[in-house]
Amino acid sequence: MEKNECLEIIKTRRSCRKYRPEQITDEELKLVLEAGTFAPTSRGLQAPYILAVQNDGQKAQLAAMNAAVMGVTSNPYYDAPTYVLVLAPADAPNPVQDGSCILENMMLAAHAIGLGSCWIHREREIFEKPEAKELLAAWGLPQNLVGIGALSLGYPAGEPAPAKPRKADYYRIIK
């Protein structure tokens, strides 16, 4: 069977938790964000919102809120130069599923162009807080949004670890 580039990207993508400090280019960011817009969404509604945050003050605010939920003082976004948030209307048909597909598309696109990414949790808890509602207002977004997840995004500061072996009974074929 011929080697498939898409399958290789899927098989070699790893979570990145150490980033170089320099910011990614606007072109790289747009490629990653655009990949998110091509993820499947329930009923084709494209209900979620994708936000790339590169503002140092707002990144610090998001990191502090996330760390508070997590109960740590470290930066849960691993000091990445860019944070990408995915939010969706609370009344969307399938906000978690839609946002999850968007996040995965963006992680694969990032890897395909040489960027590192890591799925970051606790956006749901963050965007329930009044401080986060103020951010939504400042960004011109509706107040009924729920946090689905986020990505840390940037140039990796090292080589990724090899994939762990897949468990033998991970999938089954039923005929």
C-alpha cells in the first residue's frame, strides 16, 4: 500500500509542551485557523467561534484563570506564543462535538506545517466566570458562549516523543 501523507500526519502528531518564544507568522496562523473552519459541524451551522489570542495581557489573564481552575501556579498553556480558543453557543445542537472536530483539524494542520500544539482543557470552567464574560464583551462576542477547548500553538522547542504503541484491541471490525 502506498504511503499516504495525511495518514502520516495523523500518526506523527504529538502534543507539544515546550515552545520557542518567537511568534508564529500570520500566514501560518491563518492556515491553522482555516483548517478549523473546514471541520464538520452539526447541521453545517458552523456555530463555534475560533479565537487566536496573541495579546500578552490577555494571554496572561487566560493563563491565570486556567491555572486557578487547575489549582496550579504554572502556565497551563505552556508559555506558547499563541493560544487558540474554541467557543460555541450554549444552545448549539452539538457544541462539544463541533468544537472537538475544529480543535483536531487545527492540531493536524499545525503539525503539517511544522508547528507544535497541545489541546488545553478547562475552557468550559473559565468561560463560566464573570471575568471571562468581560473578555467576550471586549472581543465583541455573544455572552451565551461556552468554552469547548483551546490549543497552545507555536514552534516546538525540541523533538516530539515517539508514539506509544497502540493497544492490541483498540478497534474491532464487526462483519
